[in-house]
Amino acid sequence: MTPTTAPPLVIAGHGTRDAAGVAECHALVARVRGLLPGVRVEAGFVELTPPTIDQALSSVLDGDGAGAVVVPLMIGSGGHVREDIPAAIEAGRRDHRGATVVYTRHLGAPAGLVAAARQRIDSARGDWAAHEVSVVFVGRGCSVTDANADHTRLGRVLLETGGYASLLPAFIQVAGPSVAEALDTAHATGSRRIVVMPHYLFPGRLSTWVQQAVDAWTAIHPDTSVRVAGVIGACPELADVVAQRYREGMLTARTDLGSPAYLTGLLLAGRKVVAIGGGCVNRRRIPKLLAAGAHVTVVAPDLHPALAQLVDDGVIEWHNRGYLASDLDGAWYVLAATDDPELNAQVAAAAEARHTFCVRADRAELGSAWTPATAELEGATIAVLADHDPRRSRALRDRMLQFVRDDA
């Protein structure tokens, strides 16, 4: 069954007995609804807060049985993401076996949430200079090593972008070091100004435990000032990430085909194509566009040597500067392939406003077109799109080529 309207969204949270935490979660749901007009948005919870995830999912499928998207409201990929939420999804769709329920990836650490964490840290340090501050960055902690490693990696990103004297990852349960152990390490290295960042979405038991640990430690270390940052909360950055996870999932939920992209062949001969970025991605793609007869313009302050040679040969046009929105005027097709995700997003948005198809090299699901894995064989072109996973597309293309060759 193929839905003709946008599938509903179920935001799968953890749940808490803390009234403030419940209120913050519902505030986030309201903010996400504002970002997704026309989409039914509901919340379900693993435990403690009603309704459960399976109840919320069953409810939206009763209203629109064609499909739904479930976004785990989880920073890390621990047991809830890997086991509890998938089990709840199966329970929720038990009476709707014909429905397409797409379970998206967890929140992770996209740029918006990294910025939000830095804002909380910097707000807590106040008048303290960043280079004088040590940060104790507290995660949940779980038995899944990869999830704990992701927390530690994010701490390194915050350290290098925030300019702090040091940053020590810690965990409130299961894994170590504990909050007290991280504070001890910071103290032993001479830090007397410390910000503790509880990296949780909403207030609740975990943030309370962090505050209790800090209070106990500071009581026996009067020579050190410790400030506790706020949790992420129902901020615009978090709502944006949830909405984006939904949009990723919607690509799959709205179709029962192998790929959500509609395959067609673009006849670009004599038509303007604009490539933003002069690196390796466009080096690979531009020759194929030229072979199709496109008139290619590259906008980039620097060029890969192979592209520079094409400029010298008079084959492509080059604007030796940064991107301007007017660069897309008159374009039939656009490639956004820079090293800057924000710039790629600007290019994709400008192309969208012009009703021009755009491929984003960094985030395929955020563009309006995808580049297939292709091969030429006996006067035909084989093209494969496997969702938006280029490695799987290439692997399937290679298998098809081998099959045809073996059959020859």
C-alpha cells in the first residue's frame, strides 16, 4: 500500500516521573508539529510516562493504517534504541500488518545538537573564560560500548570547538568514570573552575543524580567552583533534528518500491548544470555530465587538478569564488558538493525554491535528486538506487554487471 499523504510521526521517548521533564517533552512535540504542518505528531514512551510507544503507534495506524514513521528520541544507540523501541513497534503494528512502519536512526550528534550542548556549557560558565574552564561531560552510560564511545567522541568535538582547558567524559550509571571520578581528575590537574554538563534531553532522574553527585563532591572540595549546565530541553535545534529524522523516514514510508526515488533519464544536452564545489565528488560526476552534453559551470574558490584541466581545455566554465544564490539562475540540475554542510543546505534550498533538482553529496536524503551507481554495457546504461546508500547501490550494480557478463 502506498500512502498518498504524509505519514504520521511517533516520537519515541524514554519517559520520566519528573513533571518538568514530561512538560519539556510535550513542549518539544508541539514545536515539531509546528515544523511539520499537516503531519500528525504523537509521543509514546518506553516507560513511566503514558502512552507507551506501542499504544501511540497503534493509535496513529488506526487513523491512517498505511504507514508511520517512528523517531527514537535518544541521543545514543543503547538498549532502548536497539531492543526496547523495536519491540514496542512490533507490538504496536500487530493489528496493522499491512502498514509500513519506518524506524529511523537515533538523534546522534548532528551540528545542531552539538551547538546546543555548547550553548548550555557556555551559559553555565558565564563570566569564566573558556580556556580557564574544565568541562565534565556526563552521559547516561550503558552496556553498549559503541554508545559510550559515541559520547566520548562527542566530548572531543566539544573540547576542540569550545576552546575549553580540558573536557572529561563521565557517565551517571553502568560505565565509568563517574561524575565524582571525573571531578577528581579535573581537580588533580589543577582546575578550579569546572562546568558539569549533563548531556540529557530533559530534566529527570538522571539530571537529579548529576546534581546530587556534584553537591556531594563540592562539599569536600571548597577550593573549587563547580557550575552545572542545563539539559538540552525543547529547543529549536532538537526539534529540527527530530523533524529531519522524520523527513528521512518519510522517504521510505511513502512508498513500497525498492527505492523511494522515481527513476528517470535526464536529457541534459545543451542545458545548464551548476556544480558547487571543486573537490573529488564533482571531479567524478562532472565528466559524466559532460558526456551527456550538459553545459557545466563550477563555482568554487579552488579546483581539483582534473577539473582545472577541464577549465584549461575550455570544456567547463569556472567561477573562482564562493557561492551566490544567483549562480543557480537558469540551471536545470545542481550538484551541492562542498565540505560545508551548511553551504550545501543553502544550495539545496535555493534549488528547491527554483524547482530545480539538486543532489547533495553530503546528505543525499536532504536533496531532491540522487545520483545512481551506473555502468555502461553493450550500449546500455545500468543504474542502481538502493535507498540513499551509495555503497549498497555500487555493490548491487557490480553484481548485476557480473550476472550479465556471466550470462553472455
